[in-house]
Amino acid sequence: MRSLARLSRSFFSRSDAASAARRGSAAALLVRLANAALAYLAQVVLARLMGQFEYGVFAYTWVWFMVFTAVSTLGFGNSPLRYIAELKERGEAAHLRGFLLVAPIVVILVSVATGVLLVLALPLAARWIGEAYLIPMMLMALAVPFACMQCFLEAVDRSFGWTVRALLPIYILRHALLLLFMVAAVWLGFEATAANGFVCLVAVLVVSLVYQAVDLLIRLRRVLPAGPRSYRVREWIGGSVPFAVLYGASHLTSFADILVLSFFVSPAEIAVYFAATRIIQVVNLVPFAATVGTAHLLAASHTRGDQGELQRLTRHVAVTTFAVAGLAVAVIIAAGDWLLAMFGQGYEAGYMALAILALGIVARVAAGPAEDVLNMTGNGSLSAKTYLVVVAVNVALAVALVIPFGIGGAAAASAISLALRAAWLSAAVGRRLRLNTSIFSTLPSWSAHRVLKKS
């Protein structure tokens, strides 16, 4: 008990970067565990209310919602993690105030323009996407600007170390309200359709965004007094755009299988596959939690030129994420049939796809936090370029494998692409920064790792 108490005090009291990373990652993991449970419940309820066809339409439209949201922030949904950490480390308060004014203006302008263009273009694309998707896609376009602003505000919160505050609006409040609004709409007599699901989503985004913005503004005034502003707009936009390419391509890579499936299978089969991808998000939350807790610390260590600290943080993330992700995969594979059956009759057909996707994520975490290291050290353009190549590879594999193997082929294409990209980025970090990110590269160096921790 005494040893446990000492470990607990050390966990909460130590102020070094690795301890801060552990606390941030633990907080993020707890929030995301709650999010995974809530999101799973929300998706189960939506699937049962809508039926397989309408839920398949909702799932397909949701994929595009995620992609357009990632791109339409113009990278300012992620770049605050780099720039705010750098500006704080250098004591450039005037530039920090300037960044916090310029960034949301850019996000609003770009995301609204994206939404307008989508609304204008969708009627012309109806013959390719299908009539069933047209109205939900238009409603999705209206939701994009609100979601983009939430992404920016989340990144600002994370940059100041307010991890739980950052995650609650998007990962807890959004899903809880979507579930409540949709159930209330059906109770009031509205049909459980994909279109009405996105009407509820727009309402949810407005409510959660207002709460998130007010909460952040109150805390910013406490830590950043009013004063002069300085601007490096070209530098900030130029450094942020690769994040837009990176995360837009990331979502395309993650969902290319669903987009390709839409050309070959019915919305009902898309619903089954999407249910499997929702369950696998439990494993995806592990590297996400590590990113939340360490991304700004990686940027700060790089700015100081502290190579030793950068390596310690990288090894800590690699070991922790691999262990936790492996455990999560074991649980999911054991309970996969039951988890899928919760969505309704016929969803058990997605078990093989679920298992394949889980193995792909294990391969990803085995390569370590290479993507985060590149993004936080000014090498985000390499990550972005790699994603573009992987999107092409993923689509090609999906087309080749979906036709003979259906949703199992789509899962295999996604898993192979994910593993290839992770391995390539890990090797790139080794070449550019002389850091080892792979879990396998840490195994021979445990003794050296203990020496580094003692120092």
C-alpha cells in the first residue's frame, strides 16, 4: 500500500515533462473511454432507430462530414499545438495574442466557404452520389463550420494543458446531446432518418460550441492579459496548411474503405461495416490519448533543442500505447460478436472486418508516435505527403479487394495501408531527427532507458 501511495503522489506531484505527459495522457484516456462508451451507445441507438438502410446513409454522410471538417480548418484545428507551445516557450505574448485572433478568423472564412460550395455543388453531383444521400449531405455542409470552430477551440485548450476541458465538448457533450436530441425527435413524432439525424447534429454543434467558446474565453483572460498584438500571418497559414492536407488525407485514408464500398454495396452493408469501425474506435483512442498528453510537450522539447527529453517522451509513448492497445484489441476480438449484435440483427457479419481493422491499429501503434514527432518538429509536410500516397494506395487496394471479398476486403485494404504508412514515418523520424519511435527499437535499450530516467 505504501508503494502504491508513493507512486500515486509521484504521478500527481512531479513536474517534469514525462510526468506531465503521463497525467495528460491518463486524463485524455479516461475522457476517451467515456467517449467510446457514449459514442457506442449513441451509434447503437441510431442504428436501431433508423434501420440498416437509413443508418448506412447516415454513416456514409458522417464520413464526408469528418473529412470536410478536417480540411476546412485549413490546419488550424491542429497547428495551435505547435505554434502556441513555441510562442509560450519563447515568451512572445504579443504574437500569441495575434495568433489567437487570426486563427479563428481564418477557420470561419474557410469553413463557411466550404459549406457554401458544397451546398451549391451537391445538386450537380446527385447522379453520382445517389438521391438518398443528397439531403443529408446538404445538412452535413451546414454543420461543417460549427465543427471546424470546435476543432480549433479544442486545440487551443490542449495547447494550454487544459486536457479535460478540451475534450469534454466534442467527445462527451456532442455525443450525449446527439443521442438525446435524436431520441426526443422520434418521441415527438419525427421519422428516424439520416436527414433528421443531421438536423439534430447541427443543433448539437451550436449548443456545444457556445459552451466551449465561453468556457475557453474565460480561462484565456486569466492566463493571457490584454496587450499589444503582433502578426506573422503568412508563416502561420503556411505552417498550418500541411496539417489540413495531413488530417484531411488521414480521414480519407481511414474512410477510403467506406467510400469505395459505396460504389459496390448497398447502404445496408455499409451500415454493417461502419458499425465495425465504430467499435474499433476503442483501440484508436489509445494513440489519440497519447497525442493529447504529449504533442505540445514534443514541440516544446524540440524548441529548446533538448534531444534527450524528446527521445524519453517518444519511448514513453511507444511503450505505453502498444501495451494498452494490445489489451484493447484482445478484449474487442473476444467480445466482437456481442458488440456487433447490439446494433441489431445481421450486424454480426462484420466480425471478420472488425478483427482485421484491430490488427491494423496494433501495427500502427507498434511504429510509435512518429507522426506526432514529425508534426511537432516542423516536418508536418512529410506526414502530409505520405498521407497523399497512402490514400492512393488504400483506394487501389480497396477496389482490388472489395470486389472479391466485400467488407472483409475493405478492412484488409485499410489495415495494410495503415501499417505501411506507420512503418514509413517511423523510418523517416530516424533519418531526419535521429530518434527511435518503433516499439521494437526500444526493446534492446531498456537499460539505457532506465539510466535516462534516473538522470
